[in-house]
Amino acid sequence: MNMETTNSIRVRASRFFSDRYAYRAQPNYSSELIAFGIIVFIAVWPMVLLANAMAVGPK
């Protein structure tokens, strides 16, 4: 039984190299996550302070 592949050598080679080098350099996203957390903290903190001041203010 002859199992002929329908993919050309060029397609198989390009798939091999793209799969091989696609995840070669895994970027480090921790610095971006920390920066995003700081931005969210700076944006939310005044709202928390305002809500706290309104809760303990004169009634």
C-alpha cells in the first residue's frame, strides 16, 4: 500500500520551520502585567478613598 501525501515538500518544510521556531523565544509578560496592575491601582485608589470618605462623613 503506497501512502502518498497530498502536501508538497515546500508546504511540509514551511510547516516544519514555523512549528519549530514559533515558540522558540517565549516573551516574558510579567513586567507588562505589573505595569498594568500599577495603572489599575492608581486609577481605582482615588475611588476607594472617595467612597471611604463619603461613608464616614457627616450624616
